[in-house]
Amino acid sequence: MRILKQLFEQNQNWARKIKSSDPDFFTKLSEQQNPEYLWIGCADSRVPANEILDMLPGKIFVHRNIANLVIHTDLNCLSVIQFAVDVLQIKHIIVCGHYGCSGIKAAMDNQEHGLIDNWLRNIKDVYRYYQEHINALNSEQEKFNLLCELNVIEQVANVCHTTIVQNAWKAGQELTVHGWIYGIGDGILKDLDVCVTCPDEISQIHRIK
Ligand code: CO
């Protein structure tokens, strides 16, 4: 091994530590995964799903991208949702944003950032929908925090609008979509109280018969 030897050493220590408290841990996990949760979060290194929830491998199915976006045509994210809902039969989809998100920050300025501008434009759309509400706030910090929250709320709606989630509800599958936000400054999760459990709770425009 030429490089990053340290990381392999850390990995071996980690695996050893888990095995010392549960010798069959990896053997049991290698047979199947049975997570109850799908986490859709930001790629930010400070927001690791398993650590925040204090969960070992096997407990949570994870998809992360910049600013935890659920884009209607993102085959990557949609495939994760479909696999999680149809195959793993997870019960909860958690969209988790975080305060201080650099993706959200970048979407609030008028600079050019390269290729990523095409991704960030989805956040600008959220800003545009809620601009009156956001611009009514006094400080830049408050505006930034609110857009971080509103972005989560919009992504929760996007998850619910997928045919994947609506078909699962139609089939009587128990499935709840949650919107949470994480404080990188204190390590605490906040529920944004936008939990959706059935098609009656989504906009009429998006409801599939
Ligand atoms: Co972020």
C-alpha cells in the first residue's frame, strides 16, 4: 500500500472494536440489511448520518448530495428512493438539511461557481418561491437559516410527489416522509414538523389518482 495507509489502520481498529463487543456483528450483517430509514442528507463532511443518529452499520440507508436535493429527474436519487421503498420496504424517509450549508449559501449569491450552478439553481427556485417571506427578515443570517429550512420542506414535497412514494401509499405501505434540520454548531437535530404520511397531505396538483 503506497498511500493512505493510516485510513486502513483506522478501519482495522474500528472493525476490531465492533467485533469485540459483538463477535458476530459483521457475519450477521453480511447475510442481509434491514434498515427502517432512508436518510437523504447533505454531502457535507460535518453531517454524517450514522454518527449523528448514533447508529451502527445496517440501520440506515443513505443518499447524500450537495444541499440534500431531491430533483425530479435525478436518476441517482430516484433509484435510491425506489430501492429503499420497494425492495427494502423502509418505513421512514428523512430529508435532513443543516444550518450553515455552503450549497445554500452559494445559491444565495449572484456569483458564478462553475458546473455546480446548474445544481444550485434548484435552490434558487426555492428562494424565488419564498422570496417575500425570506426578504422580510432583517439579517442575512436569518435569511440564510430560513432558506436552509425551506429547502428541506421543498425536498420533502419532492419526495412525496414521486410516483414511487405515491404508489407505495396506494398499495397500503406504511411510509412517512420527514423534514429535519441539523445544527453543525451544537450537533442537535430539529424536526421541522412537515411530516407527510399519506397523499391527502400533498398538493392537489401533484396527487396521482
Ligand atoms: Co450542506
